[in-house]
Amino acid sequence: MNREERVRKVLQIMLRSGIIIAALTVLISMLMDRTGPQTGTHGFLHGVTVGIRTAFPFMLFFWAYRVYLTNDEYGRIRLLKAAALAFVVVMLVTMAWYPLQQAGKLPMLPVWTGWALGTLTFIVSMGVQSRT
């Protein structure tokens, strides 16, 4: 199995399992919202939702590390460049947003926006690097 096949296989596994876990998180969250706090299952569903949401970033880290180990030296450098750029973009946005939020000009920034911005920046950066 050559490099491209190995990377494609790992990325396909990551994509499938990520979609499954994200769908489970959304479904359990929706189910938790539909059950009232007075029902006995609300506490259980809340615990499961919090657990999945807590584990999701660690799962993403594990996937990224697995992709990093699967790649050769050139691929690893591209991954590190994309991760560094995503980190810088997220830090710049949050550092610019916080003073404006404190001044009362902007609403509070939800945590998931940092994850979404970082993931989107990483994906775009990898796409741009693959074209060159």
C-alpha cells in the first residue's frame, strides 16, 4: 500500500467515525432538549451529551496524531503548517473579539466557534497547500 492509499484510508475512517459521533451528539442533544428536567432520563441524557462533547476534541486530537504518523516527512510538514495557521487564526480572532466583547460592542463568543474556525482554517490551508 503506497502513501496515498494509506492516507486516504485513514482519512476515510476519520470522516466516517466523525460523522457518526457528530450525528450521535446532535441526536442525543435534541433528545435531551425534548425531555423535560422532571423526567428521569433527562439527567442521564445530559451526562451522555456532556461526555460526548468533552470527548470530541480528544478524538480529533487522536485522529490528527494518527494522520500525522501515517504521513511521510513532506506530509507531516504540510500538516504542521496547516495546524499552525489554524492556531494563529483562532488566537487572533479570539484575542480581537475579547476586548470588543468587554467594551460591550459584541456578544459573547461561543466555544464551538473556535473549533469551527480552527477546523475550517485547517481544511482550507491543507487544500491550498495541496494545490502547490
